[in-house]
Amino acid sequence: MQLDLDLKVKLFNEYLENGGIEKIVFPELLKSLLKVKSLPNGKVNPTTVDSIANAAMLAYVGTQLMEPFNSDTYLSQYETLLQKSIFFTQTNIETKEEFDEVFEKYIDSKNILFRGLNEAKYRLYSSLQREWITSKLYEKHSSYEEFLSTLVKNAKLQEGEILSKYLNKIGIDSENDLAVLSFLQHYGCPTPLLDWTYSFPNALFFAIQNLKKPEGKWEIEKYFCVYYLEEEFFEKASLQQIFDIGLKKQKEKLKNEFIEHVKESGVFEGLMDKLITPEHIDKMFYLLHGKQLMTYMTKIEKLVKAPMLYFSDDKTDEHLKYNLNTSMNIVNQNGVFTWNASPTKPIEHIPFEKSKTNEDNNKVLFSKCININKELARHVKKRITKLGINEKYIYPDAWKISQQAFAKTK
């Protein structure tokens, strides 16, 4: 990536202002940096940048052209927008007019997933990954899989096994580990699931919650953000598709058995194609085996073998649901989940690392990202509030619904 002199100076100046100056031990470098001056038009005067200063800037910029330091014991974040561009295509929003244009573009979008964060520097870690690293859970548990299996087991044992009873009562197999994790995710328990929404305004609601003023002088701290990507990106990572591919032979076996049964019943050959369509076979198969197979596919020991998965009850066969709708919240939030099997690598690493093994070596960016200046937070809130997107809408209170219904009726 070719960077102009002004950008290199800007990035290096950010570094110096955020503690980098204290790390310089060579007096010659300090002298060289003091010589750097600007032209009347505000651009850097190239004649004032000597080889020592240029080498130092190139060295630092080189660190921002590499992904953040990733460790099993360290929670990393993006230091600059340049570093973030390794994984995401970015757009920076600085004015109300720019925001309004983007808002109108995505307000009624279809088949796009959004995730809002109150800091543009944050990586896409799941809540459990953050807990796993910061609380050093890796020191207390033999493996991530063991921890997840124990978490699901303990959830079902609490309060007289009420969760298992509740799931079974509403027609969900309590042995469906994904349904248990979904319930836990809704009620604040750290899990490997990452929340996304089909609604851009909803993502903005989450993005402006608990905003903090920039702590340092890093440019990236001026922004909150919304990550977004086309749903089709997850096509190969959809458990629905994996399920269908894996069960193709079983469906074919069922079809052959049904054809033989129909023949024995004396049905004419010409009626076969009308009676036995692929749609009919799918429905028969799911009605006969769907629930048990879904439970089998969503066990922890199966899920951990898939680096990245995508779950949406709205995008599955009507007879085959993941059973994620274990809370009223998900209705208004219009939410779906992604799964990341790694205990420490944020989800944007998964396609990025896989692309390194491709023959064409083309880098795969995880998603796009809209970085929005925090100064626009009040304007953003005003726009989404007009749509009725507020805390009561995002977090409906079942108790209040009941009490208010009676009070109003009375």
C-alpha cells in the first residue's frame, strides 16, 4: 500500500502524542522530527523530512499494515483506521448530511446484517471470548469445548432444572445446545454467539449506548461504528446449508423407499413426478427426523468443529428451526447470531486466515464498516427515535405489558 507523506506524518504524530515520544531513545531522531515543517497550504514540506525521520515513520506505518497483535492471553483492539482496513472496507461519516445519506440508503435494506459498537477500535470478539481472555478462564478449564459443555449443563440444572422444563414446554428440545446458548445470550450470559440485526436503525441504537469521549488523541477514538455485510456472505457458513449437504444421501434413500412404496400401491408411473417432488421429500424428511437431527447438529461437540457459523430462524425450512427465539427481545431486535469456535480470535480473522491458503492469495475482508463521528450521536438518536427505536422497543418488558394492559383496560 502506497501512502503519501502527509498521511505518514499524521499517523506517526498520533503515535507520538499517545506515548510514542517517550519510547524514542535516539537524540538524532528527535532532532530530525523537530525539523519537519508544513507548507503554507498545510501540507508537509518534503524537503524538511530527512532520511532518519522518514525511516522512523515507515517503520511505524509498517506496524499498522499488520494485523493487531493476537494472543490467547491478550484482548487486542485497532490502533488506527489504517490497521482496521486490513479486515474491513471503511466509510467515515463526519457530517449530518453524510449520515442522513447513509441512513436513507440502509433504513429499509433487506438481507443485510448489521452490528453496532460504541467504539470503532473494538474488534468483533464475542462476550465469552472477552471473558475467557480477561478472566484467564483458560487457566481453570482444560479446553474451550469443555467449558461450553459445562456451561450448557449448569444452565439446565439451575432452579430445579426450570430451563429444561421451559424449553420442552414450548416445543424446543432441551438437548438442543444452541437453543440453551441462545437463551443465555438473551439474558446477559457470556457465550460464543455474536448478535447481529437485519435493522440498520437497531444497530445504531446499540452503537450509541454508553458512548465515551475519546480517551487519547488517536483518530479512531473519535468514532463509533456499524459493521455490515450481505447475508449471502454466510451462505457457506449457514448451518442450514451444511445440514442439507450432509443429509443429501439420507434424503435420497427416503425418496427411493417412498417410490418403491408408491409402486407397490399401484400408482401409475406418470404420477410419480407429481407425487414425489424434492419439496415433498424435504417436508417428509424434516417431519420424520428434523427435530432429532437438529438437536444432533447443534450439540457443542459438533459446533466447535465449525470455525464460523450463521444462524437465523427466519432463513430456515419451516420444519427445521434452530429454536433461537427464546426471548421476546429478539422479535423487535430483529436479531440473528453468528458463531465463532475460537476462544481468542475475533470473527474477522476466520475468513481472513482462510484466504491466505487460497491459490490466488486474494485477501478476504470480513465486512464493511461505517465509522460515525461521536459528535453526531445526538443527531443519530433523533433519527432513530422518530422511528420508535428506543430502550422500551429494544428491550420489551413482559411484566409492564401485562400491568399496562390491565391498567388501560380498567
